[in-house]
Amino acid sequence: MTLEYQTPKTRSPIRDDVAYFLPMAIFMAFTWVGGNWPALYPGSYVAKVIIVALALIVLWRHYTKISWRSWWLGAIVGVIGIFQWVPMQLWLQRNVEFFAPSGDSFDPTKTFAGSDAMLYGFLAFRIVGAVLVVPVMEELFWRDFLWRQILAPNDFKLAEVGERAWAPFLIVSGVFAFVHGNWWLTSIVWALMIGALLMYTKSLGACIIAHAVTNLLLAVYVLKYRDWAFW
């Protein structure tokens, strides 16, 4: 078995596993801040998009080279994903009290009511984060690093990208769902689809495309219907 890596030209003080974990940790920390202090949500979101993007750029040499084969299949799965995500979550919210939104979703049209420039600027950052930054960060962590870490705990790089096994398929989907709170049922179905895509294509790039397409279409839905609970 031969794996292709982007080998650092110079020794780095950061381990490869830490490089995978760090952008996700930064993202989750800023998400926690924005979730606990609503007044800080806009600034925390802009900050996490910028800082996570910079972290990915700085740490890029630590990551396995991404294959973009079957990207078109990723796009198809991404479209299927939005038709699974939105209708399923809407049904759950309307019929099961546990899944109902909290009612305090951040509404940028109210927060930036006096400034179109601030409103459109924030929405631009929100879309860029969801479509360009989050898919790369999350797929590197969930379906590149964690998937292989489960298969090869002593050295995740000994496992192949997309290596077929029930353990990572189910565990990664379960942990992904757990961090999505009361979206867990909708997100675990979506994560199982992406896991199946990964095993079928062995292409992390296809998973990134699928994630980006779903997030882009979700942004279209949110902006069209002003359903801010989905953001």
C-alpha cells in the first residue's frame, strides 16, 4: 500500500495529529463563545473564519495530499444532502419537541438593521465560512484524521484514506452528530452519506465538495426563507 503525502521540507515543531486537531479546536472555541455570549456572535464568527483559514494555510504541509477524483459525485451527494437535511430537520422541529429550535437564533437583519454594509459584509463572511472554510476543516478532521486514527491508533498515517471498515463509518458519524446538538438525528444521516461516499471513492476531495455544496444550498435556503435557525 502506497500513500502520497506532502512532506515538510523542514522539521516542524507541530505534530501531524495536532495539525489536524488545531483548526477544529479553534473553530469549536469561537463557536462556544458566540453561543454563550450572543452579543459576541458576529465578531466571533468573523474571527473564527479568518483564524481557522490561516491555521489551515500554515499547517497545510502536514495534511495528506487531497485527491479530487469523483468530485462530480461529491456534488451530486451534496445536492441530495440538502434535500435530506432541510426537510428532515423541519419535520423533526414541527413534530418532536426535543428538536424544536431554541427561538433565540441569531438574526443578522435585526442586528445590522441600521447598516446594509455591515449586514452584507457579515453574510458574505457567513457564506465564505460555510462553503470554503468549514468543509475543508471538517473533512480533514472527521474523514481524514479521525477516520484513520480509529483504524490505526498508534499512527493514523498507516491507515488508508477512506479505508473500508464499520468502526470509523459508525463512530465518526456518531461523534459528528453529537457535536451538532439537537440536530444530531439529521446530521447523523448526512454523515453516514458522506462516509459512504468516502469509502466508495477513496476521495477526500469528493467529500469536501459534497460538504460545500450542501452548505451552499443551505445558505440559499436560509437567505430565501429567513429561517435563521438553520444557521
